[in-house]
Amino acid sequence: MHRNTNKTEQLKSKLIEVIENLIVDKQVNTVLFGSKSCFNSLCIEVTTEMKEKYPHIKRVYVRAEYPNISEEYKNYLLENYDDTYYPEWIINAGKAAYIERNCEKIDKSYYCVVYYNKRYVPTTRKSGTKIALEYAMKKSKNIINVL
């Protein structure tokens, strides 16, 4: 979830293990993604690799910007995702759009895979990662921290 994540082979291996377990043992068939982070990029990379083995997996990009998109932009997004949508209820969220989008993803999920490291929490602003993690805990979601 942090914008800057140390992408290591160890982290990627752990993420492969976690995602495969969710697909095989927990029958997860849809993965919701956001943007703006190294961890998100690693998750889409791993899930795309998993899609070769498990083609039924659906990768969905939940937009925090652009409620209406052109066909060209949609096609661009669908190069990496199987679907995309914008939660209409966040349309007037302003700067909180990313936090609201994360809440949308959490509300629609049974499992939340996160990379949360207290050392990365900023001191000059609120941490979107921490806010999302606290929201997932409040909603009693199954949280898997791959740290």
C-alpha cells in the first residue's frame, strides 16, 4: 500500500504465495486494484502472472479519478486490467478521493492484502495506507500483511 515499497524477490515470492493461496484455497476470483504505489504495481504484475495459470481471475482497476473516460483511455486500462469502474459515490470527494476509493475496495473485499510498515508512515501528513488499514480492521476484514 505504501507508495514506495522496496521491491525485492523475497516480497514478490511472498506475494505469489499469498495470492495463489487466495485463488486456490479461498476461491478468490476477482482482485481489485488502485494506483499510485510500488506495491500496487507489484501486485498487478504478480496477479497478471497468476492469470496465466488461473485464467478465470479478474483484475479490476477501481478509479479514483475520471468518472467518465474515453474509449481510448478505457482500452489503455484494459491492456493491464480486465475491467475498470469509478465508484459514483466518491465523485465530490476532492483530495479524499483516493481514501474513499480504498474504502470502496475494502468494502467489496473479503481479504485485504497489504504492505504496511510503520517505518514508512509519513510524519508531515496522514498516511493513506494507515487510514486504509484501520478502516479494514474496523470492517473486520481478513488482513494479510506481506511485510
